[in-house]
Amino acid sequence: MIGIRNVKTLIFLLMASYCVVSIVLYVTGTDKNTTTKNTSIARKTPTTTVTNSAQSISHNGFINNKYNSKWNKYVVGLKTSTDTAAARVPIQLLTFLRHISNVYFFGDSVEELGDTKVYDVVHNLYKDGNLSVIDVNGQLSTSKNGVSNGWIMDAHKNLPGFKKLYELYPDRDWYLMLDDDTYLLFENLDSELKDLNPAEPYYFGAYFSFVGCGGIKNHGDGPDFAHGGSGIVVSRGALQRMIKVIDDCIVDYRTCWAGDVRVALCLRDANVTLDRRFHGRFINAEPDVDLDWPDNPCSYPLTFHHLKPKTIYELYATENRVNKENRPTNYADIFKSIMAHQHEGGIQDNTDIKGYPFAQTRTINKEKCKDVCRENIKCRAYVYDENGICWLKGSIQKTNSVEQSRSSGFITNNYICEENEPKPAPTPTISKLE
Ligand SMILES: *[C@@H]1O[C@H](CO)[C@@H](O)[C@H](O)[C@H]1NC(C)=O
Ligand SMILES: *[C@@H]1O[C@H](CO)[C@@H](O)[C@H](O)[C@H]1NC(C)=O
Ligand SMILES: *[C@@H]1O[C@H](CO)[C@@H](O)[C@H](O)[C@H]1NC(C)=O
């Protein structure tokens, strides 16, 4: 017993003396890197600030979560549910939401995720507690006793979510509503919004038409709605108008099958219409699964949807790398990091790639077909049919599995944004001066 105590005492003394030595070194400024800091022991660790991403990376490898005040003009509402929160939200908090301080989660039961609160905006929303929605065909679906039923509950979250965001932060510029499997490229969005006046009523997203809500019977008779999973963006000016009528909207549209449609109807009632200018850049697809890559690799996306945590992680890594170059993240960047490593060199058997070929030729095998494509700068994808036909395609679209003997692949080096490629060293001009 005494022995053990002595060992403990010894360890304690060793530790204590180490601390004293450290403190002395610290206070006297002998320890390098700390000479200018006198705040506290905890801050002794020297930090390197990476300005673009606002991360502080300490020398022991921890990346500190640091809110960047440049994002304070944004308020983010994120819809999640009891069923999906634990699986989906953590990767969002670790990646693109890391530097955003005004993020609120809207769920369907009172919950906490770590130290993040999830607001229940669904229960007690209506006096009679009737959480029913009527689908496009007029069928009634009910969420029984508040048991989570993803789609039904989700429809009730958008409007109360926006109302809550406004209550919390009535004076910010932009209010976003996302799903828990959406990724938003903040730098890209900000480069588009920074020159707009948020006091004006803006409503952005990917536009669609609907039937079945607000008495709309034919597609196109109602207002366009911004598809929720691809992300909804409204300006302060739009939200201020919507807030005047939102309590009526919550009741009037309570049976509508989709929450994003309810938002469009409510904004219509507030005299705000969807601005289509960013359509096609709020994307309801996953880069590595079902995205039809735009022909211009230099254009840049604002959101993706239906993402796996791994894809979110890869998108964030790509953005971090690109942001250091002070430019938006374009499709070529994402293609390179997400698709290239999966497909480079790989000819995928029993697959076909959608899209119209710009040329067709005959080759003796699939490898030769790939070679022909690689040598044509316009060719980004090829499909080879075993009877010798080689199709060359200029667009990179979804890959389909097929029964018949076709093979296909991409030429990743033909999908690049030239503006961002490292420039070759200037050739000596002397030889041209003749
Ligand atoms: C040291 O601490 C004092 C008191 O907190 C503060 O006024 C001073 O600015 C600090 N100096 C440095 C170099 O951080
Ligand atoms: C709930 O609301 C729907 C739609 O208005 C209605 O058809 C249904 O009868 C209501 N259910 C209850 C239990 O009140
Ligand atoms: C929308 O416009 C109509 C007609 O100009 C007006 O009567 C109504 O008050 C406006 N609603 C809002 C919420 O601004």
C-alpha cells in the first residue's frame, strides 16, 4: 500500500515538477513560439491560421471548430428527423457547416445531437394535432401519434422553420433551408449573392412546377417552387414579406404534400416569385452517382443532394484545397477529386453512358476505342459495342448498367477547366525574335 502510494506520489511529483518547469518556461518566454502570448496555459499551443478556410490547425493536429464572422449574414435551417439525424448531421457539422455560426436544426422530436439542439417544429403546430398530408392523387396520409414518418413530417417543417429562423435572427441577409443530406458550397454561393441587395425580395433554387396544393390542378398554373433538397435561399426582404402572412400559410397549406411547395405558395401570397437564374446549379444529384456533368467544366455548382457521408467529406476536402487559390470550386475540380480516382484507366464492362455521341467510328477493341477518345480533346466519354462500334461523347452523363456487351469509360483529362490548370513555364521568347 505504502509502496503504491509512494509510486503515485512520485508520479505526481514528476508531473507537478514538469508543469512547474513548463510554466516557468512559459512565463519567462523561453519556450519558443509562446513569447508573445500571456493569456493562459490552454492557449500556449501555437496556432497557424489558414485565412481562407478560417481553421486553426494546432501543432498537435487538432483542427479547431472556428466560426468565421464572414458567414454571419447567413442563417441556415436544416431539416432532419429522428430517423436520420444521427447518421447524417454529424458529417455536415464537421464539414461545410463548420464555420457557420447561425445553424438551426428542425426535427420532429425534441432531441439533442451532442451539444447541438434540434428544434421540434412539428408537434403542437396545429391546435388539433392533426399531422396529415394529402398527396398529389388526393390520398390522405397520416403520421400516427407523432411517430416519425419522414416524408409526412418533413412537409410540416419548412414554414415553421423559416418562421423560427426569422424569430432568432430578423436582421441577417440570407436565409437558407437545406436537408440533412444536402451539401452547400458556401464560397460559391457567396460569390453570387455578395453583389445583390438582400433587402430586395429574392427567392432562389431549382425550379419545378406542381399540382395538388393550393387548388392547383395543372402543372404551370401555380407558382414555381424551389426544390427543397437542392436548397432554398431567400433574402431578408423576401422573408420579411413572407412573415406577414406565414401564420395563415401554415394553416392554409397544412394538407399540402410537400413543404417546399408550401414555401412557394406562401411566398406567392407575399408577392415574391422564384428567381430562376441559378436553376441547374442547385442540384438534386450526387456527383458520383447520377449527375449529368455540365459541358462547361469551369462553371460551378451551389449544392448537391442525396449525398453519402463519404461524398460530403470529399466535397469538403476539394473545396478546402480550391479555396486556398481564392476562386470558386468548379465542376472540373470536383470531377477530378471524386470521379477521376474511380474511373481513370478503368473501362467498365457492361455499362453504357447516356448522352448523344458527336462521332462514331470502328475500332478493333475497347482499348482502341478509349485511345481514340483520349486523343480527341472534345471526347470526354466513350462507349464501345462488342461488334466494333466506338461512340465518342462530349458530355459526361450517368453511367448505366446494361445486359449487352458494351463497355464505357471517361477520359478525365479531357474534362478540365483550362483557366485553373497550372501554366507551363514561359518559353524563352528569344527564339521567336527573328
Ligand atoms: C498580456 O495580458 C495583459 C492582461 O491580460 C494584456 O493587457 C496584454 O495585452 C497581454 N499581452 C500580450 C502580448 O498578449
Ligand atoms: C386530419 O385532416 C385531414 C385533412 O384535412 C382530414 O381528412 C382528416 O379527417 C383529419 N383527421 C382527423 C382525425 O381529424
Ligand atoms: C401583395 O400584393 C397585393 C396586390 O398588390 C397586395 O394587396 C398585398 O397586400 C400584397 N401582400 C403582401 C404580403 O405584401
